[in-house]
Amino acid sequence: MATKFQGTATIRFNGKEYPTDNDGSLDVGGKERETVKGSQVYGYSEKPKEATVEVTVFNCEETDVMELQNMTNATVEFETDVGQTYLLPNAWSVETGALSADGKIKVKMAAVECKRV
């Protein structure tokens, strides 16, 4: 039996699925580690890192670029075609609002944490 590997992901904001390019990415966040070294390697330090979802939304009649830009306290779902779903609760828009001439909107959402559901 062959193993199925991920080929696509569906991304939703507050339960609404927008038409998106297949360029979406999920960074689950957590801890960012940096090596601590001087005259030798001593170990590492940790800093908290937010979870993020980045995607390109295709503009259409129902899309509101300002709504995407102003999102706060949003629920972001990242659902893969291999049955994995990740949730970013209470997310906010970080980099949104640029509508290109070819009808594409880059959206980046961030949250304190990412949960697998």
C-alpha cells in the first residue's frame, strides 16, 4: 500500500474558506533556539516564537482586502489533504492589505500558539 503525502492545504479564517493559491505555509512557532558559544560551544538559549500562517488569497467580488487587513481575535485553520488540522486561536493579521494588479493578496496571520486538532 502506498503512503499518501501532502499535496494541498485548505486555509480558513473564522470558518470562511477564501480562494487561495497553493503557496500556503504554517509555522507552528514554539521556541526559537540560538547556540550560545564563545571560546567553545556552551549550549543554547530559547526565545518564544509566534505561530504563523502565510498564504496568497485571490481577489474576487466577495473578498474584502480591508477585512483581511483588520483581522484580530480570528480563528485560523490549516487543514492538509492527509487529514491533519492545525488551529491558530485568537490570531491577528501581521502583513496584509497589499492588493496586486493581478488580483493577489498576501496574508500573514500570527497567534500565540498553534494547536493540532
